[in-house]
Amino acid sequence: MENKHRCGWCEGDPLYEAYHDEEWGVPVYDDATIFEFLILETFQAGLSWITVLRKRENFKKAFDNFDYKKIANYQQDKIDDLLQDSGIIRNKLKVNATVTNAQAFIKIQEEFGSFSKYVWEFVDGKPIKNAFEDYKKAPANTGISDALSKDLKKRGFKFVGTTVVYAHMQATGMVNDHEVSCFRYNEV
């Protein structure tokens, strides 16, 4: 990989580089994976993504492999256990929001047939391909992330501000914000 150019944000950390090379920006249509990324992004709010990425496996274990049907039914004893789990980010509001978001996620599935169908409608079913020379030029939010954030909040989601939503859109390939010189730009 030494001869391939990557986006500047991931360089220098093997975990970050692997995430960039294998996952970031790849279009995701599977509800379970979309939910996983949504939850991880909500925990990232106010923190660095690498912090969440380093705890990803712990999150997966703590949150029943991101099974939104199980999470939607968490009771207070499970929430209390999560708040004692040093392997995850123990933010009470974010842990509680994960349960609320799982419940809202299921409601959207019931209304639209899948969460994927709902969320991808915001980009007309296909990724938006941007053309940034430098990742620092990518926006923190857009009109689309504003609209999606507003709609998610209206449907009961928590910790889904427009910046979190835009990061989710980038991660799940709704937008391609790889640098144009990055080897992944045309691959995703």
C-alpha cells in the first residue's frame, strides 16, 4: 500500500488506514450495518472517530452485536450494566439514546419497508460523488444532512445533529468524500 495515496485524515494509524481502505465510503444498503454505523457515529459526537473505532469491538459485544431489535427492548438493568462497561464510552445520554434510536429505527423500517430505503431516498438512491482535492475542504454538513437530521429528530432519534448525520453519510457511502487522488475515490 506504500505506493497508493490515501485521504490525509487516516494516514499513520493502521486501524484508521484499514477502516479507510475497506469500509469508509463504501455504499451500505444493509439495515444492520447502517444501524451499527449510526450508533457508532452518535457515540462519536464530540469525540474523535479514532476513539470510537478503537472501542468498536467492545461496543459490538456490549450492544449485542448491534442487534437493534434486542437494543430496542433494553431495560434499565442492561442500561446500568452498559454504564459500568469501561470498554465503551459511558455517556448516560448516549447509552439511553441508543435504545431510543433502536426503537425509532424499527418504526422507520415498518413505515418504509427498510431503513435503507428511507435513508437512501435523501440522495435519490445513489451516492453523491464529490471532488475534493483535500479532505479538509469537505463540508461538515450539507442541505441534505440538515434535512435528514431534522427528519430523524422529528421521528424521535437523539444525537443525530447535521454533522453526525453527514459523517454517517460519508461512512456509509451516501456521499463519496474520498480525496480525488485517493486510490479509493474511484473504487467506491
